[in-house]
Amino acid sequence: MPGAAARVLIVEDTPTQAEVARALLRDLGHEIRVAETGTAAVEQTLAWRPDAILMDIELPDFSGFEAMRRLRAAGIETAIIVVTAHGSVNHAVEAMREGAVDFIVKPYAKTRLTVTLQNALEKRALATELREVKAQLSRDRFFGFIGASPAMQAVYRTIESVAASRANVFITGESGTGKELAAEAVHRASPRRAGPFIALNCGAIPRDLLESEIFGHVKGAFSGATENRPGAARMADGGTLFLDEIGELPLDMQVKLLRFVQTGSFQPVGASRPEKVDVRFVSATNRDPWAEVEAGRFREDLYYRLYVVPVEMPPLRARGADVALVARHFLAAFAKEEGKRFRAFTREAEAALMAYPWPGNVRQLQNVIRNIVVLHEGERVEAAMLPPMLLRTGSGRAPVSMPMAAPPAPPPPPVAAPPAAWVSARLEPTAWPEPVEEVPPPAMARRPEPEPEAPPPAPWAPPARIEDFLPLAEVEKRYILAALDQVAQDVPRAASVLRINPSTIYRKLQAWRAEEGTG
């Protein structure tokens, strides 16, 4: 800590020599203490943690070298300057071997002592700074984040730098990259950590409820307002307000938000007077905010108020080995949650995870690992357990050479039946009405003409007899299995087509597997 007051311990058994050193250092503004024995030196160092020690070699109980060995064994990294009346080369070599940063001989001048001490403190400060930098560059955890890649280290440093200020933060990045986690990290690393963290998804709130959700309302403000209700602005007082998908706000609401950001004041719906709060704003979007300004969908003045410190979340494909780190974390968490034995990935499975581009980022990886844990058993995740889409390195490239699950059976010809009739050929076809005329597949290498368009599916006609109707649960099962066959067992995609939550499919697949096991 050059140029700043430091703690200096003088280890000297001769009171007059100790007083000489104290007098020489008094004008430098350092805090000084004296120890007269090796035992006292070790005890005071452990309790007081000085920045530098002037260590005499000849002590009543044991030598200064022994004191240095004991301090080093205790993990103490204080800068030690050996002081002795014997200026031999042997003493100097032994002092350096035991961890001393320098060596001076009695009697010494004030200038010599001052320069030696200052150099020792500068060395210690540089070593401490280097150690901290190395620790930062190698850390793979940060306020809920998992990742040690350079891209994530840059995010960690930005969050640490901005957290202590009141400056507004604007987080950008693709969907699933962890923008809300970054907002929480800003809050948790800030002096506001003891205050509330209120997250509001601007894209998930109906337009006519936005003002009430943000600013609150008073009783009787509108039909259904039966009591006073605080909004996100009031609830975030003293803490952080996170406005996710800020680009979804309509322009008229952006005007009201601008006034709130500028003044810290807002007026609840139906209230007669404004309220003032102390709030730090963190915003996020998966769009290009400036492009939204240029397109006229986002106010430029609001942009400049919110876009003070940008934080760009990198996509998972740009994070290198972080893919494996995050996957292992999810595997351990979901295995514990589901009561499974999974502990690791095979080399082939991990290679497939690393090769996949992850368009859905961390959220997609989380979904895939949960899928594997729910549907499979074992201690290690094999490549064959991965969804088929992961076993291809990307569009137009050769598939990864590794064991693969058998391809799904080809879909049967379309039938004049409810959509659930389009199921895998492994399901019995006799439960449905007779199929319509089969459409032959296109010729495979006859000529390079475009394939003819498939005819639209025949309109569904209900079974002619009541006996032909199936239980609704059976129809649902066939329909879900058929959708999975059509998308190569991609659960998120099937869920999107069926307009249900992926967890619903996982839950039903697990239940059906349990039924088969007990049947």
C-alpha cells in the first residue's frame, strides 16, 4: 500500500534499538507496535496482521529465522525485512530463503530504512493485487452464475464495478442468457443488497394493467379496485427495480416511466398526489435497444436515462468450456431433485454438448439436462441419451461420430381420424377408422425435380360407432407420442406445437414409463 499509512511491527529485544526504529518511522504516519521476543512477534502478527515486519535475527527465545518459519507455516504473507548487526552474505541468503523481502544492517540511516520499507510495502501490494486478479480470472462462480470463460469474467468485472454506484444498468443479450440473474447480481453486490429486488416483466403484463402494476392504484381508481395496492415502484423503495423486456412498453407508458426515472416520483392510478421513492433501475431486453430507438418504438430520452452502464450477456455458444460446467451443475441438481444416480457425462456426451450451438442458451441446456435425467437411468450420461438434435454439430455438417439411439420409426400414412391418429407405427392402428388413400413417397434419385407438395390432411370425422371412441387419456398419450416422433423427440419443440408446457410432457412420459414398469 504505497503512499498510505501501514501497520509496522518492530521485532527487537533491545529497547533502545526499538525506539530508534520507531523514531525514524514516526514521521511517515505508520501505525507501529513493538515485540521483544519471537513468541510475542508470532502472537502479535497473528492477531494484528501487520503490513510489514522489521525482524531482528537475535531474539531471547528463538531466532528471527524461526519466527519467520512459524509465520510462513501459519499462512502469513506479511512483508518481512530482516534487521541484523551482522551483514554477512550467509545471513542475507538465509533471510531470503525464509521469505524475507529485504535485508538491512544496523546501524541504518533513516533514508535507507524508509526506502527499504516503502519498497517492501509496494511489493506486498503488487503481490496482493496479482493474487486477486488470478483469483478473479479463475473463478467459476459469481452470485449464482456458473462459468469461468473470459466472456463471463468480463461480465463479473462489469457488475463488480457498477454495483457500488447509483448508475442505471441496461442488460442486453439473447433469450436464455441469464439477464435476470445479472440484474440480481448487480443488486446483491451493491449497498442496496439488504433492500428489495423487484422484477417486473413488461412483456407479460396486459397493456391496460401496466400503469397499475408499476405505480400501483388507490381504492376506487377503476372497476375492481377494491383496495389500495402498491405497485412495483413502491415495493422497490430502498432497493432495485428490474424492468425486464423494457422494449415491450408502449410509448405512452414510456413517457410516464421517463418522469419516474428522472425525478424518482410517481403517481399511483387514481391518487391525487405524487409519491417519492429511492430506486435503482436495472433494465433488460433481448433486442438491440438503439435499433428500437431508430425504429421509433423506444423513446430516445428514456434510452439515455436507462442505458448508462451496458452489460452484454454472451450467448452460451461463445462461452467455450462453460457449457460443460453448467451442464454438470444442472446434472447434479436435477439428479438430486429426481432421486437419480447420475454423476457425470461420458466423453462422447460431453463432446456433443460442447459442439452444439445452443440457440436457446442456458435455458435450453437446462431443459435438455432435465429431459435426460427424467427419462433415463444410470450413473453417467451416455451420448445415446441425448436428444437427436445434439448429435449433429450443426446445419449442413456431418454428424458427430458417436453411439446414437435408433432413429424413430417413420410416421404412418395420414388417416381420416382425429389428429391423434397421426401416431407412431408402434401404436395399434385398429382403434381408428379406415385410412384414406395412401400418398406415395416422392421418387428418390430419379430426377432433380422439386418434390410435390403434400396434400392437406383430410378433415377429421368422428368414429361412426360409439364403440370406436377411445378414452381421452389414451388419445392424449397417442397424440403426444406422435408429436414427439414428428420432431425427433425434441420435447420443447413438441410442447410448442401442442401449446403446453414442456414439464407437462416430461411428467406424462414419466407416468407412462411407470405404468409400463408395473404392467
